[in-house]
Amino acid sequence: MDTFEERRKFVEELKKQWKTLWRDRIDDKVRAEGISDKDYSQLFIERGTVIMATRKFKPPDFYEIIQHYLSSELGVVNSMLPLNPTVGGWRKFIRNMSRQQSLVRQRRSSLMEPVKKENQQLKKGGRGWLHFKR
């Protein structure tokens, strides 16, 4: 991979394969798994590999695959790809900050005691709301 255009085409080809992998997977409803239906040698996934499961399963990561291919060329990964959403970035920072601010507001409102007004005139002269005669 010499030029930027060749790298870009290679990444686009990997993206196409990645999309077909997820689109054409076999869903096993009994085991709650997604299984690849073909060999995807460029993505390091063989036919029958579990690519999606319910518990304690790490699905294949597209960013890790690209980093494996482009790791020999220093700095290429950083200039070619945006940050992985699990690592972070502006969107994750904004989401986390807005969540923290809303939690602080909820805590403040729940900790505040209701203000009790004194010296209010009592309803029915202090006898309450019921209409009964003594």
C-alpha cells in the first residue's frame, strides 16, 4: 500500500466485506448467536465463526482489523480513521458530561426539603376539610 488512494480503496473494500458479514449472517435463535455464513479471509473470520452472542462475548472489531493491516505504516491509522466510539471522542465526552449534569440536578432537587410556610390561615378554623357537626 503505497499511496493514500490505494489505502482508501483497501479500507472501502474492507468496509464492504464488513457490511456483508453482518447482513448475511445466520441467526441461530436457539443459541441466541449470529454465525458467519462465508469465509472472510481479509477480516480474519472463517465460515461458522460466532460473530454475535448474548453474554460475555467480544464481537470482532473493525478498527482492530484495520489497525492490524496498517500498523506497519506509522501514523496511517490515526490519519485514516476517526476514533473508535468505545475509546471516546467529542460525542462520548458530551454524552457523559450531560449525563453527569442531569444526575447532579436530580440529586439537588431530591435533597432539597419542601419549604413549609408558617402562619397560614387554617381551613375551617383548624377543624380540617370534613363537614360534620359536633
